[in-house]
Amino acid sequence: MTTVTDVPCIVPVKVATSVIESLTGTYVGEVGPPPTIGAVVAHRAMPIEYGCRMPTDLTPDQVDAFLSTHSEWTRDGEAISRTYVFADFNEAMGFVVRIGIASEVADHHPDIDIRWNKVTCVLSTHDQGALTTKDLDLASQFDAFNG
């Protein structure tokens, strides 16, 4: 019986491996067939030295400091959001693939709204009812992907 984790991942192999390499610092190298969804998901259990840490509530000063250096992000209650604008749909979807893999690796999943060449991301740690380090870490990664 085939399970969901055995299904080939539709993320292009070069994109998936380059994102996993950049997040883990480990060279994946040439790969054979496309990774399964289970293989991609397995990479989310990464050690602390790769930037994964327990989420903590942030003080208002910490959030303000982040927003002052990431001016395109805005705060709405216990969430932060940003809209990225791209040249076209393909460029927007390439970005969505990258942030999707990064989110899966971090085991933290944003709300993502795609409107042709615009991608809006909303980050919040719902189970804590607050913004946490997970939100700010992912927001910084998303900005780095936008380069």
C-alpha cells in the first residue's frame, strides 16, 4: 500500500536539494529519482546548530527591533505579514516552493496567499498565541530567499 510519504515530491529535485543544502549546511550532491514527500519531511528534525530552536514568546522590544530592520513586514496583533511582488507567476511559485520547504524543515507553517505575481505570508505561532522566535526566524529566511 502506498502512503502519502511514499509519493514522489513534485518539487524539482534541484530546487529541493539546494534549499535543503542551504538550510542544513550539508551537501546533498547529485541525487537519483525525485525525493519522496517523506524524505523531504524527514529533514525538518534538524539539530539546533542549524538554526532550529524552541520557540519563545518575544517581548514587544524584540518584535519592534525585528520590524525596524525588516521594514516590509507589518504586525497585526500576534502575527506578522509581508507581501512579496515578483515579475510573474512562475517567479512567485518558485518562491513559494522555497518557503514551503523551509517551513516544512522548521515544522512551522505560514499562511500563504498567492495572487499571480504576489505572495503574502502571515506568520504566527498559533499554539502559543504569540509571536515567537520561530516566526522571526522564518521571516528572515523568506527575506533571504527573495534576495
